[in-house]
Amino acid sequence: MSFSDRVESWRAQGGYELVGERRLYVQRREGGGIPLVFLHGFPSSSYDWHAIAGRLGTRPLLFLDFLGFGLSEKPPGHVYTLSWQADAVEELVARAGYEEVFLVAHDMGTSVGTELFARDLAGQLRVRLAGALLFNGSMLLHLASPTPGQKLLRTRAGGLFAQLSTERSFRLQFARIFSAAHPLSAEEAADQWALLAHDGGQRILHRTINYMDERERLTDRWHGALRDWPGALSLAWALEDPVATRAVLDGLRALRPGVPVRELPGIGHYPQLEAPELAVAAIEEALGRAV
């Protein structure tokens, strides 16, 4: 499948690195100050951040496509775990020689972030975290509202559903998680599908969604990390998100009283695509609390 000039431009700004004998797409931008490390969600890729990457001044930036996503390798028989993805983040940060980093995470990436918090609490993290900003993610899965497609992918029929996935069905479901005020554009939908379907990624969706099972199995570990991690943690929450709803935000506020929250009214699940200027403001605000 061919990519648009937009995606080709994004791809040209990075390259491929072997991590754990797997080929990952990685993009680094040089600069001064605390490096920002961006963790994307399901079922998309680091391209989610393309609208804000040029708005963050001259700071060092690190983007990656998790294994099984975007431009990275998509092994069909791999058992996809967030522990593996967290290992990759640690390795890439260490490889870059960063002394400490600030995490910016969304959706599935928020659980990779909480795994890193858990490791930090246990004294097992290889890198130093200056702080973190978490955008909408179903970290409290019992309070979230997964899409019908996500629910189906987790059933016994998930493999068949993945095999039957098409661009049309993807566009219909993906559009539903954007707000009415900032609908999904045809160009963005085409780019997101092209990256998802690259190297047959749509056929392994029932495997890459394994992170939702992990959210259930590792509830105590990850909820405890959200509650107890002593670092500078902030939230930015799009209030019209039909998946990581206001109920999730309320639950996070109860779990971690006093956590700073920047509310984003009128925005759906992808604030960095719907309102990049607001996403950048949230990042700047959270970073200011941490450094």
C-alpha cells in the first residue's frame, strides 16, 4: 500500500532500529532541554503526533512506533505485551544517551507509561523520568467504554474480525471517536489506515489489542503505580471522548487526589489531532510543573 506525501515526509524524518531483534521505526529530533518521549495508542502509531511535532520549539523529541504498529515490524506470531513495549522505550531512551526524559502518552501508551512508573517505584527503571503527561486512555478499564470493534477483537471471533477488516469499516469506527466539532478528515483517515494496514497490520489487531487483557490482569500493579508514583504526573483530558470517558477521568482523580488536570471541552479521543494547539499548551503546562 502506498503512502501519501504527508506520511512519506514523516517517515523520512526517522529510521529503523533493531530492538530485541525486532525492527522498530524511530524518529529523533535534536535540541536542548528535557527530551520529550511520545507514546502512541491503539491502533495507530507515532504519526498521531505529526500535527504537534513542529510546534514544540527546539526541545529534543523521541517518537517510536510500537512493535506491531505503524511503520514498525508486525510479526504475526508475536505475543504482544506492554512489558515488551516498555522494554523498547527504555532501550531507545538509554541508547539516545538522555539523562532524564519527560513522557507524553495517549491511549495504549498511557499503560506503557504506567508500567514504567511501576518499574521506577520498584527501583528497576533504567532511565530517569522528569515527569509525565497522560492524555485520554482507558487506564481504569472498568470505567471505560471500549468501541464495538475493540470488544469484538477480544472475543474468540477476534482473529476472523481482524482478517475481514477493511478501510471502509476502519473509517466508520475511527470517525466515531472524533468530536462533532472536529471530525476526522478524509486525508487523516486515509493516512491512518495506510499505516495500520502497512505490512498486514490490520490482520493482527486481535493480537495487538492484548494490552486490554493486561489492563485487567495487572490492575493492582498499574493502578498502584498511578496512585503512588512520586513523580510530576499531569493529565490532559478531552471531555467528549466516547471511549476514555469522563468517568475514567473521575476515577483517576479519586485514585490520585490533587493530580493536575487540563480539561479539553468539545474534543474527542485524539486531542493531538483534533486540537493540536491545545495539546501543545497542555504539554508545555505539564512540563513547566516538572522542571
